[in-house]
Amino acid sequence: MKKALFIAGGWDGHQPDKIVQLFSEDLRAADFECDIESSLDVLADVERLKTYDVISPCWTMGSLSKEQSKGLVAAVRGGTALAGIHGGMGDAFRGNLDFEWMVGGHFVGHPHVGEYSVRIKDFDSPITKDLPGAFAYHSEQYYMLIDPAVHVLAETEYIYEGRHCAMPVAWIRMWGSGRVFYSSLGHEPAEFEKFPEARTLTVRGLRWAAGEL
């Protein structure tokens, strides 16, 4: 049985408890054993972290102690996966360069809030298999600083102040022996009911990270 550790906390505006509850239930339905913590202290316990297949932080902003940062990075490099969404992982622990580099990108802003389209870029991944080539979304459209070494699964066209660019929405990478998955979708839990493609993408990303897909 695969094991997942969810860590809920940080800025309340992203409703971390509800997000973690939603996706822990989805993983339990896929026969995962899930633990939920509301403190970052667990990240300093490398031996415990190594017992999990995937760690999913939902902790917008906040900060890690030196021991917590080292523990998380060591666990992922050793083979425990890291997977998360939106600000819970993409805007977590601002200024922690080790964490931001491991994730593969970091939030800068969302000047556009409203409708936009998510386009699948990699149709061969088990995470995106059978998803439509593009799907509508309505939320904060994240602009992020991206490591060009990540493997992009989905992107959106970002238009701001007359500038256009393809902005990654979801990606994967390896960090040492650990798999990493990130999606910028999911400002509110209700979005995963309104836009089921985003929920499918997230659940598959968590499962892929854990080595199940």
C-alpha cells in the first residue's frame, strides 16, 4: 500500500485544510494510506519522511527552519516524492532557494483572475492521458518563474500589458531519486468540482509522484 503525507497550514486564504481533505480522500479511494499533519515539525524527521511514497505540502507562504528544509530536501533526494498545487507548493516558503529549485518554479503574481484555457502539452504522460487537448478554467492565472529543466505537461497563454507567453501550468521533474509534480491550479476547493479535468490532473500527479502510475 502506498503512503502519502499531507501537510496543511500557512495562509488560510487557500483553505489548506479543505484542499488536503479533498485529495487525501481521493488517494484513500485509490488505496493509499494517508497521514495529515498541521505542523512543519515533521519535516525535520528524515527517517519518518522516508516511510512515505509522496509528501504533499499545502502551506502557502510560511518558512522552514534549517532542519526542516534539510530534512525535506534529503527525503526527496533519497526517493520520497514531492507533489502539490497552487500556492500550497508554488508559493510556499518564499526565499527558500533549495525548496524553490526542487519544486521547479515559484509564484510571482496573478494579475489576471478570470477565464483562461489550459492546454495539454504532453499527451503521452499517464498524468494527462485521455484529458482533452484543452479545457476551460476560471481562477487566478499564475505567472511563475520556471526552471527551464522541468518537463511541462500543460500550459496557458499568458497575456499581460501587451506581452504574450506560454506559461507552464503543470510539470514534472526528478530531484535526486525523488519524483516532483506541480500544478498551479486550485485556488479554491470548489474549482475541482467545477473543473473535473483539474481534479483528474492533480490526483494523477500525486499518484504518478508516488510511483503508482
